[in-house]
Amino acid sequence: MSSTSSRQINLKTQIEKLKRQDMFFWFVGLITLAFALLTLLSLIADMAMTGWPRISQSFFFSFPSRFPDKAGIYSAWVGSFCVVLVTSLMAIPLGIASGVYLEEYAKKNIWTKLIELNILNLAGIPSITYGLMALGFFVYRMHLGQSILTAGMTLGLLVLPIIIVTTREAIRTIPSHIREASYSLGATKWQTIHNHILPYSSGGIMTGVVIALSRAIGETAPLITVGALTFIAFLPSSPMDPYTVLPIQMFNWVSRPQEEFHINAAAAGLVLLTMTLFLNGTAIYIRYLFRKKYKW
Amino acid sequence: MAIRSEFSTPQSLKRRLRNFKESLIGLSLFLCALSSVLITFGVIYTLISEALPFFKDVSLKNFILDREWTPLFENPQYGILTLMSGTFLTTAIALTIAIPLGTVAAVFLSEYCSHRAREIFKPLLELLAAVPTVVYGYFALLFITPLLQKIIPSLESFNALSAGLVMGIMIIPYISSLSEDAMRAVPLHLREGSLAMGASKLQTSFNVIVPAAFSGIASAYVLGISRALGETMVVAIAAGLQPRLSLNPLESTQTLTAYIVQVSMGDLPQGSIGYRTIYVAGLVLLILTLTFNLIGQNIRARMENKYK
């Protein structure tokens, strides 16, 4: 009699112990997430508080200067814009075409396997090795110089895997009966892709493109190796002109010992951060819109 | 007969034209897909061909055994281990942050969160990976280092510790997202079986789900490692430019990537020994990251076969 009741009590304390542990882990998980998000928040807050006083119209429309309070980011944001334009012209068509080929045309054979494995590895190699490759190949072998064209193409290669992978994922969510219906009405393969597959996957593809562009805007390391200059006091007039971009300008200001330049760096960082977070927010929103639009 | 020829001639021409157009489109799409293979070979070929002449001047023995890396000095020494120690040190610090936090976050998101909460937290966590690395560099140098110096007064203003810590926070989402995907791919009946036997959520998570998803989680770790090895701007800004064969996190150090940045900032004539050294550093880095990537993919492929 007494032994059963003591076992019951034991079981009860056991269950309570497990529940307490469960609660404890729930708490640990919450703290972990909070820690990560608070770090992000403090990064944004620190940058905003230091940099905000420098944000003014003249900061956006002045060239870099020896005097910190006169220096601005005019050539940097124009350069970033031009470079990203070249990047999109190259990476978007190439990436979408590769994605469509791999999902709709490729047969399951060793070549396809090779291309797939290769894309996985491309996505994993450090960005600075793209820069080294571009220095050896674009700058010295093809004599494109340290130009906007070189920089845009380098970043194009860098973000290509992102676009390919997201294009494939978007196409894969389209059920096969859509294709079969199109074929049974007599459409050719390309007609099916053009009229059905691409429109239905455009949400996912656009998400990938926006994320890829946000990555290109923030990328610094490969552009240092292909020779982005830090002191450009004019606007580029052709794709072969030298250039600077926003992250490089920020890197230059961070690397200086004077504190006044650090304030400029924070202001440039704030602009950069706003742009990338805005683009990522857009990507999340596009994904949400299209998920509501197409339900298979 | 007459009907047939009337029916077939214009039609077959039109059809042949259409088939031709179709196969042309197919071919050009194939060429686009093939371009990615060319890029890989381009990267590997350029790195090897620009790095190889270096070994005419420097013996492999010196390259591996020298204890200093001073290629631009008068008495140059080329001990690659010096740069590698910097890379491994910052990577190790980053991983001690990213692996525990990333794993806990993944378990929490996958097993403890409601669907709604996950939809909110996951994109927020992934924003950590969207912040440009140069911004993280600024944060490490001008926010984390002064903060740490209040606790550890002997900390140098350029140091491996704060660069590593910030890098760790940066790669949390890489680890947590991939690990969470792996945990959610574990079939529901395993979870239900464990809960039905009276196990708590915590016991189910760590005794059933994590072991079942282990290969996916391990591949997330491996990809996190290769991300940390190749990270450039954070270490170039915050860890300093002092190549040192030491594992002291409080001192400044130099990684393979930071060395490439430092040399590229100056003007280097093509073919000079300084120019060769950045390709050598890049090649070592490429070999390291490719090895880790292949290991990670191998582990993941094994998992995908397990739960088909």
C-alpha cells in the first residue's frame, strides 16, 4: 500500500521535473533568439545613432574629400548603381535560363549531375576567390581594366548560383498537371514554359533576384581585388571608367584612424544597411504575395 | 494522294521550322547552364596558373615549415602556416558562438514554436545573414572591441576575439536554417512515437529528432565552417594585419583573406612575387573551403537517401 503511493509520488515528481526541464529549454531557446535579434538591433541602433547626424542632402551629393565634414557618397552610390546594373544584365538572364534548363530540359544523366554539383560548389566558395579570378582573367587577360564592367561581371558570377537555385525551387513547386494540360492542348515545350511555367514561378524567381541584388550591393571583398578605387571625385560616364562603390567607400573610412571619418563610415553604413534590409523586406513581401496568389 | 500532299507539304515545313526553333531554344538554355561549369573551371584554372610560378622561387618545404609570413620585406619568408593559424583561430571563435546558438535556435524553431511564430522568427533571423559584411566589420571594430576592452583591459584594439565573435553571430542563420530544415524533414511518426512513450518534448528533441537529423545538422556545421574560413571583411577590418603564428585571441592576427585584401589595396604589378602570393593564399583558401563543402554535401546526400 505504502509502496504504490510512494511510486505515484515518484512518478508525479518525475513528470514535474520533465515539465520544468521543458520550460527551461523553452526559455533558453527564447533567450537565444532574443540574443541574436538584439545583436542585430544594437548594430542598427549604434550605426543610426553615430551616423544619423551626418545624413543630409550634401552627404549624398558630395564627392569624397580629405576633410571629413565635406566628404560625401555621391560617386559611391552612383558607382554602386552602375555596377549592380551590369550585374543584373548579366546574372538575371543567365541564371533564369540555367534554372529553366535544369528543371525542364535536363535529363537525369551524368552531365546534369555534374552541373548541379558544380552550382552547389560555386555557391560555397569564398567571394574573394571570385575577385582573384576576375583580376587574373577580366583585368589582365581580357584587358577590361579596373572598370565598372569588370566589377559588374565579377559580382554577376558571384550571385549567379543564388538566382539559379531560387529559379529551380520556384519551378519545382508547379505541379506537373499544369504542364500536361498545356501539352495536351498542343503546346510545344517552349510555349508551355513561356506561357505557364515562367509566369507561375515569377514570384519565386523575383524573390531570388532581389536577394541576389541585395547581396551584390553589400559585397566588398571581390571588388577590392579587382581594384575599386577609394578616391573618385567624378561620376563614371562609360562602363570602362574607374569607379568606387558604397561598401568600399565605407571600408576606406573605417580603416582611417581619425574618429570623424568613423562617423562618415557609420552614415555610409546606415545607407547601405537601409538599402539591403529594404531589399530583403521586399523579397519577403513578394514571396508572401505570390504564396497567396497561387495555391495548387 | 492529292489530299495527303496538300495536307502535308506546308504543314511539315511549318512543323520543321517549329521543331528547329524548339531545339535552338533548348540548346541555348543548355549553353547557359553549362556556363556555370566554365566559371568553376575558370576560377580553379586562374588560381592555379597564377599561383604556380610562385613555387619556382619558393620551395614547398619553406612554404610549409617557415614560421613567418613576410613576403614584402627585404628578407622575405613565406610560412603559410602563419596565415592559416589566423584563419583557423577566427573560425574556431566564430564556431564556438555559432554552433551552440544556431543549434538551440534550430531546435526551438522546429520543435517548440508554433507555425505562426516560426513564420515570423525565421525571416528575422535570416536578416542577420543579409547585413553587408563591411557593416559587421565596423560593428566588430567600433562597438564590440571597446565593449570587450572594458571586461578584458589587455585586449588589443585589433584582435581575433571580437572579429570571431561577430563572425559567429553572422553565421548563426546559416547553421540554424539548414539544421531546422533537416529536423523538420524527420518523419512525424518518430516524434509521435517518442511522445506516446511518455518522453517530454526536450527528451524527444535531443534523443530522437537531433540524432535522426544528425547528418543534416552536421552538414550545416560544415557549411558554416567553410563560410567562416572564407569570410573577409570582418577580419580585414577588426582582426588587424599582423601575421602571427599564435592562437592568442587577444592579439591582432591576419587571416588568408585579410592578407589578400591588404595586398590588393596597394598597387601590385602583374607577375611580381607579391602578386603571386595573393593567388597562393587564395588557392590555399579555395582548397580548404572546397574540401569542407564536399564533406558537407556528402553528409547531406546520405541524409536525403535515408528519408526518401
